[in-house]
Amino acid sequence: MKKVLLLGDSIRMGYEDYVREILKDKAEVVSSEENGRFAAYTLWQANQLLKLHKYDVVHWNNGYWDMNIEAPMTEGIHPVGEYTYFLKRILKEIRRNGAKVVFATTTPILEKGNAMDTSGAGVALNFNNEWVLEYNEAAKKLMAEENVPVNDLYALCAKDKNYYKCSDLLHLTEEGSKKCAEEVARQIELLF
């Protein structure tokens, strides 16, 4: 049976159980119980998980936390250059593990706003679709340079008039999480 690692933020946490169910006869799906938050935190988290096992495939996302401007800061936790720096470091660690990898884009935002994160950290995440587009473009450029397939969850969610967003306007509805899970599982199976 294949071994799959899911890395990422609360969007990943929303779809991971559905991915586990879809792939239950084909793969053991592993993930952290914690939110991967921003890319530097995901790097640390990935290191903890990658040193325990060899994985066949890693599916991963980061973005919302990286672009979050938390007062009194005036720029994102990781400006775009730092974001891609940490993405590249995460990618290096995944490759050292011997796993194939697919990166997922950050899902779209309907309207500018903020919502409490679901990690229990008590942080309000600010969001703006212009930021999402900028960070997604930088990540897609890096992944193209590194020959890493991209799972375009942004495009998938943009097909719905409300982007599958729940009442906090950041996280996905159950339907959105299920739609993403189907695509995540499909992308993972392409790498088996």
C-alpha cells in the first residue's frame, strides 16, 4: 500500500478526512493533527513527519498564513520572496525523503475580510484575493521551474459562484472540502 503525506493549513485539514476515505484501499494517508500555518512552520512540521517515514507522494499547500498582515505589521508574515524561499526549502526536504510531490494553490477569496483561524492560536487571518493571486503566481512559477505538478484548487473553487466558502468567507464549506478532496486524491493517484 502506498504512503501519502498531506501538508498544509486549515484548507488541508478540511479535506484530509475525505481524501483518506477516497484512498483507503490504495494508500495510507498521513497528516499532522496541527495546522501547518505559514510555510516556515510547515517546513518544521514536514521535517518532523519526513524523518519518521518514507512517503510515496506528498500533497501540500501553504499561503493564507504567509500573506496574512497581522497588525501592527504592515506586510505579510512572509512577503512573496520569503514565501517562495520557504516553499523551495520544503520541496528540498520532500525530495530528500524520496517522495513525489504535488503543490496545491491557495483557494480564492470572495471579498476582502478576516476570520479567526481554526488552529486554536487565536489569530485573525486577513485575506484579500489580490494577495492570493500574487502568491499563487509566485508559487506556480517556482513549481514550474522545479518540475512540480500543481493542483489548481484556486481554479476548482472559482467554478462555484461563492467559491465554496463558508460563513467566515475564508474556510471551505463541506461541499467545497469534498470537491477539493476528490481533486487532491486524483492528483495523488496520478503519481502512483
